[in-house]
Amino acid sequence: MTEDDVEVIDGLRATTLERTVYDVIRTTSLETAVVCFDAALRRIAWDDDSHEYDHAAASVLREAIIRRISRGTGARGIRQARFVASFADGRAQLPGESVSRLWMWQLGVADPELQYRVELGGGKFALLDFAWPELGRWAEFDGEAKYHDPEMLGGRTSDEVMADQGQREQAVRRATGWSVDRWGFVRMPSLDAFATYLRDIGLSSR
């Protein structure tokens, strides 16, 4: 590691985003690696105001990581790092979305479209975590934080959040006619358990 890999944050020395991602995707579990790279891409490429993803900005970080990987041939975890560098996608909002996408890919589920935009009328729209337009269905990962984290609640109660979620779901159904499935980590204690759940809801494999 060189001084170029170090930056000062709030008076503390830390590795840069690029170096941190490179180290994490080589030395941790595959799930952690994908979550990390997804989050890094989202940090630099997702605009919360416009709800748009800057693919060009994401490519800058991805290519920088790929260059590091190419220089690290033979180093620990390089094979995993290569896969993660190609698979990562900053449109994932939550770790559960990242792991869901990875496990669906491993289980042969058709690739979903991420943050699929559905126009609801009156200038309103919804962004769907996972969408399969050709199958007429979509899915959402429901993290527990949205029902309990004060920051995510935004002054609302858990019941109000659930009511809003129900109204949003109905609006998307009216706009698309698609069916929806929801899951959280309770459905994902293991890859095998998630595979059983996906079979039960009829998400076909490739």
C-alpha cells in the first residue's frame, strides 16, 4: 500500500474508497464483497434527488478496481474479485437487495431489471427493486429498518409506513397489472432456504 491509497477523514487516516473496495472484495465472503462494491458504486453514482444512476461515474470506479485486479494476478482472492467487479451494481439500495441479486443469479433465476421505473400518473412514479417485465411480475426486498429506524420512518409510525407501502403496491398493480412478491432476511437464512422460497413462488430459472 502506498500513500496514494490513504486519505484523511475527520482527522483520521483511512484507506481510499478504491483501495478499501479492492481489499474487501478479495478477502471477505462473496456476499460481503458484492454488498461492499454495490454500496461503493451507489455512493458515487446514485442521485437521491433525481433517482437516477450515473453509469459513467460508476464505470470510473469499476475500471479503477479492474486495473488493480489486473496488477494483482496471483494475489489472494483475485478470482472472486474479478467476478465481483463485473457483477456489482450500485442501483442496489440495501444489503439485502445485493445478496438477493447474487443468490438469484447463483440459482439461475432470470436477471431482473433493477430500480425499474413505473409511472403512476400525476407526476408520480415508483422504483421497483426487481422487475421481470416479460414475466409480468416484480419483487421487493423489505428490510426491517424501514419499519423501525427513525431516520427511515421519517416521523411516521410503522403502521403508517405499512399503509403507505400498501397504497404504493396497489398503484403499481394498477399501472402494470403485474404480480408482486416481497421477502426479507427471514426468507434468506441460507441459500438453500431461499431457493426453496423462490421455487414456491414460481420464479423460474433460466
